[in-house]
Amino acid sequence: MGKTKNKNRDEIEFYRGIIRDLEKQVRTLNKELQYYKKRNHIFDSTKQDEEISRDSEDTIIKLQKKVPCDDCGKGHYEEFEILDKVYGTCNVCDHRKKLK
């Protein structure tokens, strides 16, 4: 008889442990929900900012990447195009190189 009582007791403790874990999970999710409810106005304003920024995409200026000079290492190549080929001249040492 002792074994069956211990077996039932172990099952009860096992299920109580599962219930405790689930209750803990519910508490943390409720806290997270309250956090986001309080800060809902912050997230709404960021969505409006994204919509405004998307409207002005045509005003973005594309900056060219500067290629560092291989010869002196200090300057950058200023690009110019001749017959569908891109060449660069260093702004410090006037070294020329075909870039593309």
C-alpha cells in the first residue's frame, strides 16, 4: 500500500509543478502586455514617422563611395568616365587608375 500512496503523491507534486510553471508564464505575459499597453502611443508615433519617411524617398541623395588610393594610401580617387570606362585620379598624388 505504501507504493501506491507514494506514486499518487508524486503525480500530484508533478502536476502542481506544471501548474506553477504555467502560472509563472501567465504572470510574465501579463506584465509584458501591460508594458506594451502603457507604451502604445510611442509605437504609434514611430509608425507615422515611417510613413512620412517613405513619402520623401525621391529626395535622398546617393553618395558615391570613395575608393582609397593604392599608391599613396592617403587620398581618394575622383572618378570620371571615358567611353563607358571609369577612371580615377587621386586627389593627393595624381595617380591614375582604371576603376571599372
